[in-house]
Amino acid sequence: KTAVVALLGEENAASDTVMIGQDAQLVAERLTVPARVCLPGAFTPLGEPLPEYALGAEHGTRDAMLPILSTSLPSLSERSRTTAQLFSGLKIVDTFFPLGLGQKLGFVGDRGTGKRRAVLDLIRNQHRIGNGSGCTTPQKCVYVSIGQTHGTVSKLAQQLQKAAHEEAIAGGLASSTTLVVAKPTDSWGVHYLAPYAGLAIANAHRAKGADVLLVIDDSASWTRVAVEMASQFVGVPMSGVAPLHASVLEHAGALRSGGSLTTVSIVDTENEELNEPTVDAVVSLVDVLLPFDAQVGNAGTVPALDVEAAISTVGSAPYQAP
């Protein structure tokens, strides 16, 4: 039989050991990552620690493993309605588009419009607003970076560290955040697996009753990788990208047993082009879409959130008092 193989690791690193026509043996093993990735720190999608990002990655144990691609969706009987608000840190959002724990959120716009700054505020406020206010906010954050440069990821890690010191939070942001980093030099396979590795970590936290925030940065990069892999491996283009994003986003929600998973899809656009497959897919799946516009930023608003174009599919109140 003929097999199509996706290499995992640095791009072209195994080109001298894996060759076309080489014999291969199928083993009945699921793709997994070590459970240590649930610890705070920075890791590759395969579970290797990345100490260069200085988030205090711990090695933990290799014994316990988390499956990456075999996670099933929570059933309807296991889910509960959204009853608690997720504070974003942006007053205009919290006032006019209140977010709920367990929702699917979309942050869409060109680079430089403040999407990632808004997400960082969201991460900060899961601690700052929740402390002593009686509000339920996420206890854990999993940030998935797909193909971002080393400088971009380093800046994010530094901002998390700085925010933790500024807020003087006991066990602050860096101690509750896991970075999953697929570097630009990693293979397509690693980039493709990154959101699923982040999802495995988030589901592991939610299973223990935690409220979790899962950030995918960015969904457009993930789409390009998946489309390219389908073209190269299967030989035919993908019929649509919505099922790809749904495979992760549909895990969002609150559970009757406790815990919730809130997803944030960051989508980088070019020249404010919104008629694009990834944007269409994300818009069709999310509960709240927050668009960021360069013209709004030029008018002096930072982050450049276009309030008039924001969309909420859940009406005026995404959460209800229990």
C-alpha cells in the first residue's frame, strides 16, 4: 500500500532519513503529547519545552499523555447554558457586547489594528477583574501561535510577564498561561497540529473544572497550511475550510460538571479584505465577531475596534443570571 506521510519537526530536518519509496510500518498508536504541557510555560505542539520564552516551563513527567486528534465533543447533556460574563477589559465591549464564558469569539482585522493588544487585555482581565469582585473569569489560558516570528512570540511572553508584575497578581498571568508555539521553521504538520495540541491542553484543564481561554493566533495561517497540505497530500483542494475551524471551535462551551472553554480566533486580513474563506468560516461559527479597522485606528482609537460592524449572534445578553 502507498502512504502519505507528514513530517513532524523542523522543516526538511528528516529529508535525509525519510525518502520517497521507503518502506514504512503502521503502528496502532495515537498521536499524543506529554501531560507536562498543562503546566505553565512555552511548548511546541509536540510537547517539547521552549525555555527561550522565559515563561518558566517545567519539564514535568513524560508518563501521562494527552491525545491530540481523538478528542470527542461534549454531548448536549454534558453542556450547560452560559450564565457568567467574561470581561474583556474593553469598556465598550463589556457594555454593548458583553461576552460569556464558553462562547466562541472572533477578532478580525489587518495587522497593526490592535487585535492582539485586545486579546492581551482579555487575558489580563481574567485575573484583575475577577479578584475580589465575585465574577467568574477564566483561570487558565492557552495561547496557540502558528508561524509567528520569534520576535513576535518573545514580545507576547514579555508582555505577559510585565502584566503579571504590574498587577501584582499572586500566581499571575505567566503562571496560568501556556504558550503553544509552532515556529516558522517547523513543518506543515507541526503547524497543522498546533490548534489541536492547544485544544487538548484546554480540554484537560476544563475536565478538572477550570474556566479556560483558548486563543488561536492566527486562524488564517492555519487555513493556509491545511489547504496546502490537502493539495499536496490528497491531490485535490479543500471543498471548504469551515469544518477545519469547527473541529476546534465547536468544543467551546460550559459543562454541567463545572468548567468552561472560551475560544478566541484571531484572523489577520490584508487590505481590510473580509470576503475571504477564513473570515467567512469564522463568522459562520463564532458567537461574537469583533472587527478591527485601520481607519478607526487612524482616528486615534486604540485598539481600533469598529463597534458599528461588530456582530453578536446571541442577542443583547449572551449570559443570564442563574
